[in-house]
Amino acid sequence: MSPSRDTVPPSAASAPETVSAFTRRIKVLLKGGIGAGWVRGEVSNVRAQASGHVYFSLKDAGAQLSAVLFRGDAARLPAPLRDGLQVVAYGEADVYEARGQLQFIARVVVEDGVGRLQREFEALKRKLADEGLFAPEKKRPIPLLPATIGFVTSPTGAAVQDFLRILTRRGWRGRVVILPAKVQGEGAAAEMADLLALAARMDLFDLMVVGRGGGSAEDLWAFNEEALVRAVAAFPAPVISAVGHEIDFTLCDFAADVRAETPSAAAELISSHFVACAERALQARDSLADAVIGGTQRALQRLDHARSRLRLLTPAAQIERGFLRLDDCANRLAAGLRAALQQRRHELTAARSRLERLSPELRLPLAQHRLLALAKRLQAASPVSVLNRGFVILRDERGRPVMRRAAVQAGQRLGAEFADGTAPVRAE
């Protein structure tokens, strides 16, 4: 929707600028109007990139300024920058056009002593340690299966949601009471300390958790204030400190009985023994179910076996078995008689067949036929039949047949036997 004529600024008649052009104009105006200078502050959120550039923040109690130290300038530093270092930096204001962000381009960084927050942290830590507030012998083991847990934290933060989600996912069965409190800013430490005192008077909790999600050193500073640290150390039940991330340490971590890297780690620590017990209970349940089912099946098998034996031993069962044996013997006897009778029938049939084959009535025609065949063969083989077919038999003087020409000599007298008689011949 277009603005009305009355709301259009006088300069609206000119062509509008792009975001890049407008940001560039701000950059030129900023650099030309402010110029280079020295800035004193505390270093925080240091991030050294692989390129060699170092990004950090300069801050004091009232403001914070993003800063960058390029690779060539960072290489000239006598020692790397670290969080909590108080420095004096020389550089100039600039605008990072890609994000439209004001930043300080540092050219020289000189150490100006330890930051105020770090000094306060170390001083209070030494004081409380000298009082024995952090002594290892005062640490109490956390209960393995706490029934009621208190959690002093912000009710709207992501930390409490992660804490409860992990407990729910792992099936934890205890009760969690959220004690809502501010976790950063002015009065946060006092408010959390008052809640711990109230919880101690109520005497309802087996375990207390104090914590929040991650943040800068300033965001976590409430957990370094003396009132809260003493309240944590004085709480009658064991206390877990779960503040920030793994790299974040606060004085509450030293005063508590156990430190957890994050609220999620605290939830896992609290539920770990419960999960182990639940797994053992499930295994025991399965083993008990297997034992009951197996025992029941074995008892049923024994009962069926005993019932079967009892049925076999009853008089009725014995009489039935006697009848069965009698029927079996009768069937076997009848089968034996039928088999013997069948065998005798087969033998009789075989004997009849042999007798029929040996009967003279059957053999006589066969013998006559054979005799006739032999007579024909004999007649065909007789010398008379040969002579009738035109052959001649030569015989020597002794009447012996001449079988070879070589046996005939010139002038030898022979006899030639023809079918109708013998004629004398002489060999030439």
C-alpha cells in the first residue's frame, strides 16, 4: 500500500537507493566523521579463523563492540588474545556491508591487565576455597534413584525443555519440580539463592539441579556470585550444577556435589542408574516369564505322562489290550491257514502241470514225428540215395572206397558201383 501524500518525505521524489549504496554512504560518513583512535575494554568471544584473522568483542559494563584483527596485525601480537583479557586497542570504525554491521578494525592491541569480571572470579574463588567450601571431602554422592528432583532454572529456556525431554525419552519415573527463576541479569543470583533456601525448608527434594543453557561470560555471571555459590554449598540434599556448555566453568560448579557439562548431561546422569535398573528389571521379567512358562510346560508334560500311564494301568485298558491280542492272534492264524492252503494249491497245480508234460499221450506224437524225421534224414544220407542221384562209388580190389585220386595207379583194376549194379574198370 502506497503512503499518502501527507506522509511522503520531501526527498521521496528522488530515486530510491539500493541497500548496498545506502550502507556504503553510511560507511563513508562513519569513517570520515570518526577517524582512528584508542579504545579500552575487555576481550570476549575470541574466534581465531583458519585464515589467520581474529574476531572478538570489546566490552565494558555498559556496551559491547564487535572487532576484528586481520592476519598481518594478529601475527605481530606477543601472545594470542583470550577471553577476559583487558586491552587497549588502536583502530578505526567500519561497516561490514554484507551484514550492515558496525565493527572496529583493530590495528594494534596492547594488554591492559586482567578484566574486571575475571579478577572478581579469581578473587571470590580463592576466598571460598580458603573457607573450604570446595573441599572434596564435602562432596556427596547423588542418589541412584531420586524420587523428587528440583530444578532451579528459567522455565522458558531451552535448557529445561532438553532436560525434561531426555528424562521422558529414557523412561525416568520420578517427579521433577521446576523452581522458576531468573538466570541472568541483576538480581538473578539472589532470586535463585532464595529459591534454594525455600526448597531446603520444604525438605521435599532428594536431589537439586541448578543450571541454564550456554551464553557469554556475562550471561553466566549470576552463577559466580557469592550468595548463590554459598546457597548451593549449604543445600541439605546433593546438588548438580549444570551451567552452560562443556567449556563453561562457574563457581557453582565447584560448590556443587557434581558438575554436569550441560543440563542435558545432568538429565542423562540422573537417569543412567534408573535406565540400568529398568534394563535389569526387564531382563529379570523375561527370565521369570521363561522360567514360569518352561516350568508350566514341564509340569503339563509330566501330568500328561502320568495320565497316560494311569489309563494304561486300568482294568478296562488291560481287558481291551487282551481283546486286541486275541484279535491279532486270530487274524494271524487265519492268515497262516490261508497262506498254507494257497501254497498247497500252487504245489498241486505245479505237479499237475509236470504230470501232463510227462503223459505218454503227449509224448507219442512227438516221438513219431521225430522218428519220421530221422528216417527221412537216414534215407537221404544212405549210399543208395546218393547213387540214385547219379553218383558212382569207386572201390579198389579189396572193395574199399577210393577217396583220393592219388590213391589210383595206372593199370589198377577198380570196381564202379552204380545204382543198378557194379561194373569193372581199369585206370589208364
